[in-house]
Amino acid sequence: MADPYIKDYLMTAGPTPLPPRVSQVMAEPMVYHRAPAFVDIYARALERLRIPFQTANDVLAFASSGSGAMESAVANLVRPGEPALVASCGKFGERWAELCEAYGAELHHYEAEWGTKVDPAEVERRLAESGATVLFTTLSETSTGVVNDVAALTEAAHAHGALIAVDAVSALGAVPVRQDEIGVDVVVAGSQKALMSPPGLGFASVGEAALAYAEESPGRRYYFDWGRTAKGQRKDPPDSPFTPAVGLFLALDVALGMIEEEGLEQVFERHRLLGRATREAVKALELELFGPEDENANVVTAIKVPDGVEGARVPKVMRDKYGITIAGGQSSLKGKIVRIAHCGYFGAFDIVTTIAALEMTLRELGADIELGAGVAAAQRVFLEAGVAAATPA
Amino acid sequence: MADPYIKDYLMTAGPTPLPPRVSQVMAEPMVYHRAPAFVDIYARALERLRIPFQTANDVLAFASSGSGAMESAVANLVRPGEPALVASCGKFGERWAELCEAYGAELHHYEAEWGTKVDPAEVERRLAESGATVLFTTLSETSTGVVNDVAALTEAAHAHGALIAVDAVSALGAVPVRQDEIGVDVVVAGSQKALMSPPGLGFASVGEAALAYAEESPGRRYYFDWGRTAKGQRKDPPDSPFTPAVGLFLALDVALGMIEEEGLEQVFERHRLLGRATREAVKALELELFGPEDENANVVTAIKVPDGVEGARVPKVMRDKYGITIAGGQSSLKGKIVRIAHCGYFGAFDIVTTIAALEMTLRELGADIELGAGVAAAQRVFLEAGVAAATPA
């Protein structure tokens, strides 16, 4: 029989699909990183990075994964032997704890249950108890789909005189970070999620208080030293202390130009629609969302695998048979959930396609699923909103 | 008048020009880093990386610049308060010293004069004097074109029971590193020079002794921790602890395939020809090479700017008028030398073109230069060698 599933769809929370013009620019000939042809683009991309961070800070850029940007926060803010508080609710939050230990902090780790949000009141208690001067936490926890209330967490940190560093790797450009409005001291992110760019760039948007705190205790870092990169980027024209990942910057600049063109509020609105459509589809299929239903959880939708279905087979059948790559659960959630990402270059019919394939897959694996029911629920969300708002630029 | 200089030529030591098929592969759609479509290429690229390193080691790969790979060596090998020896002869060697200081080493720094080689006998004396357990040095010093005798330096280090870590960022794939034959403990490199790939990947080929030494003293590092990356890469299939720079790996795999196809010895022979042709052209123009004439200095050729010519204008006219990007001198050599790179995807007519433009530029800036004399000398080198050997695959 002919195979009608010849196309591939990438529905993971990083790397995410690239818009064709982002891909294409990387096929351009290489340029010297100190030639005007690159320097102009580098300067523009750095300027444009402020848009998704919603900040006037210099956004520091590193050739690294998002974890490298997280490491920059720990390397610059942790002082050996001094207390630091990590507030986590999933796998990526735990990375903060591992980093703090590697850098010799007196680690205090508040582990909220996976699938729940970090509780600001508990954070307050832990800050008071530990005397931590820095709080590390997560905006969108990619392993569970949970989006934390960073405004409340920032208030908690500042009430105790602590700085707050937020991992927004999967959130940036999908949900509002409002760094300057909220007063978040440090926001770190990566290129390969909602920023619609290839993996390989890490970012740290660092406020003056955090920069000053880091400068008070130099050493123990070099590549990820904020001061070194800030000094380079503040030159006119800006200069990177190390060879920048030229091709990735060309891609980032095009992608950020698309976000600017679509308009940041429209980008957020599109993600809200994609998230809502996915959640409505899940509910219409009488499947269970993992974690509380949350109108802000618009980065990744985590779905409990129904009883009687072997969880690990769902992403496998989705990919091998239907060409659609979604993610399963990580660590303790292995085989228990699947995760559909919608952060970045995603539109309405990516959700329709993925839900349709999920329906077919679950049915094939023995679940009692009504074909088309999830799709119809998603369609209704898009129709009610009007199609234009759900279409990326 | 019509401008006949409408084409651009990149003649810098990183980023270097990309072969068209390396550029093209980055325009392919993004893939998930845990999907078989990527994992197979990741595994193959890691395997192929052993070729230019001339090693059986696992070559550890980081999403970072080459400086990140250097930092990995310092973060894993330096123990706070313990002596480390840096033997430098230029700007990139000095980076080792800055890194060692950032990581709290008791730094001993032997600074050979810029334009000379590090002297193995002096290294021996410094090792004996300092009791350093690690020697950090450079294979090809990009700021001056000097290529050090790593075999002799390795012998010196091992005679004193020290490990040796070598920066081969600009050398790897241009001149033989012979890591296993010589017994170099650690070789670090980057993607963007002779490996004909875009910037953004750093590599560390780490022998068992160095890995074991690093493991004895864990902590103070995370992203660049060798043990963490080695553990991931040694899985079957290999897995990166952090999101790998997917597109850059696709490019690297194609580029390494080209090196495999051309044959490593042929690649080295091509670089020998390019280096020799450039040096012969310089001599025919009665210009002076910076540093000793060295048949191994086949990565970058540094040329003294002749008296009466304003040095900073040479690269400027070369680029702005003729479209050819070469590098000037750095730090104390600013305005005193120019540097023509020939490491990576370079062929005979890149040298011919660059020498022709250099002749025209120097003449324009007032030097007494015989047009075509340098070109003819380069032509003779290529003709004597036979054209085939000088053509990249």
C-alpha cells in the first residue's frame, strides 16, 4: 500500500522548525566576524533581542546551548559557600541545582511536585530560612508544560533582598517575560525554541544590580563571564570577545525580524491560541492534561497517556508511522505523558495535524478515541478567534 | 568606471569559507536532536572527528567557540592554588594565561617573543622550576603564523610528569597534530578554521590520563565538564548532555566527509603547497615574512608591512576596494603585519588572487612593488607540484 505519511513534522520544544527564510540565510557564504557585513547584522540582532525579553538591558549572547546561558547565571552569581535557593518543578529546574552544586553554593533546593507550579509563599519561607542572596527558577518548565508566576516569584525574591534568575529557555518569545516591567534581574534563554532559530546560541539579559553583584566577585569564570561579554557588546560597533557563531546570528537576525514584523503581542496571542486549541482538543478526546489547566501554559502541552496504552509507544508510532516528532516524558514521567510543543514557528494546522495523528495513534494502540473529535475542538478555537491571528508572519 | 571587483573573498583564519555543500546542508529543515535522522549524523560526525585529530580518543564536542574548548581544558585540569605553566608566543597563547588566572591557578607564564616559537628547553626549565602539573600551549599561533613543535613540547611535559594541553584551534586539519603518535594529552580545536565548518562548535580530544586527572578533582564546572560530555557521547547511540547545535553538526559532518574523501595526507599536502606558494610570493615581492621562514607554518602567513606604507590601510583597501578580507596585526602588531590565511577550504587560485590584490594594494599605497612578481612565484610552486594536489575535493 502507498505510504501517505511522507512528510515530516517537528513538534518538539527545541529544536523547533525553522521558517524557510531562516534556513536559507544559513546557506549564504561565510563572512568574517569583524567585517562590516557581519558587524551590522550582529548589532541589529543584539538590538532586536531586547524585543522578546521586553527589556532595555544589553542581552548578552554566547555561542552555547541554553544550558550554557544558565551556567553563565550560576557562574556569575554563585559565590562558593554562600547560600543559593533553587525553586524547581521539573527536570530543567533541577539543572539549576546541579549547576549551583558544581559552583560550590550552599544549595537550598525547594522541589515542587512535577506538574505543579512553584509556590511563591513557599519560596518566601525558604528565602527567609536560608538567607539566600540569589533565587534560581524557571518560567516555562519544558518537562511538564508548567508556566510559573514569575511576577510573584520576583516580588518574593526582592522582598528578601535576593536577586532572581529565571530560565526562560523555552518560554522566551512564546509567553510574556516582561523583564523590565516585573523587574526580573536575570533572564536566560536559548535560540532554538520560540525564537525560531537553530540551536547554538545562549542569551542572558542581565540587569544592572545583577551585573554589579557579579562584578563584586570576579574570577572562577571566563567564557561565560558577563562583564567580558558586556564590555565587548557595549563597544561601538559591538564586538564579541570570542568568535561569534556567525551563521546562527544571521539566522537569529532573520527570525527576530519576523517576530518584529508579526508584532510581539500578536506572537503571544498566536501562542495563546495554539495552546488553547491543543488543550481543547485534549479535553474533547477525554484525555487528561498533565498538571492544572492553565491559560498561560502555551509553550508545551503535556498529556497523560490513557490507561491501557503503552506510553513509550505513542511518540514512536507518531514518528515512525506518521512522521510527526513529539516528545515523551522525561525521568519519572517516562511513559506516562506525551508532550506537544507549540513554541515558535507553529501555526493552526500544525496543531490540527498533530492532534489528528495523535487520535490515529492512540486508537491504533488500543485507546477508545473518537476520530476527529480533538481536531474539531481545535478547529472551533481557531474559527472563533479568526484565522489571521493564528498565522505566523 | 565599472567596478570589476564585485566578488568577495574570505582569506581570514576563521571564520573561513565554507564549501557550497557545507553551506547548503544548513538550509535543510531542522530535525529533533534525539530523532534517528540526527543521531546517526551526530554519531558519524563524532567518529569522523577522530581523523583530523589523528586519535582514537572520543573527541568531546561543545556548542561553543574554540575558546570554550580551551576553557574546558582549564576548567577540567586546573586546580585552584596549584601551579600551571602556560607557554605562549602570541595573542591566543595569552588566552591560556587569562583562563588559568580566572580558574585560580598559581600561574607560571613563559612568554616567548611574538613571531618566535616556544622553546622546548625553556619549557623544561620552567616546568622544573614551577612544579606545574599541566602545560598549556599552542600548536598554530594565529596572531603570528608561528607553528610550534608540539612533539618536543610533549616530550618536555612528560619528562616532568606534567600533562600537556594544546590549542590546535587554527591548526587542526591544516597541519598534522598526530595526537596519539606524539602522545599529546589534550588537543582542543574549533569548527570554523581548517575544518571548513561554521563557527559555533568547540572540540576537546582528551586522553585517558587527562580524563582521570580531571575526575580526581570534580566540581567548579558543569557545561564544559569532560566527564559529563564523555558519558553522553559514549552511550550507544551517543547523546549530548545539552541540546547540540544541530545545524552546525550537519555542516561538520559534510565537511569531515570531504576531508575523508580528499584524504588527510592530501589535505596536509595541499596546505603545505598553499603555505609555500604564499611564502615564495612574499619573497619574490621582496617583502619580509614575520617570524622565521618555516616549512610547517602552513596555517597563516604573516607579512611585515613595508616601510612607508600605513599598515592599517592594507586590509582596508584590500577589502573595501578589492573585496578580499585579510587580517591585520593584533595588539602590539597592529599596523605592522598583515596575515593571509590558508587553512581550510582554500585552493591555488585563492592564493593567486590574494597575492595579486596585495600587489595592487601595496603599489597603490606607495610601495615599490613589481606587479605579477608574487603571483608568478606562487604559480611556479603550484606548477612544480602538479595541479591535482593543490585542488580541494
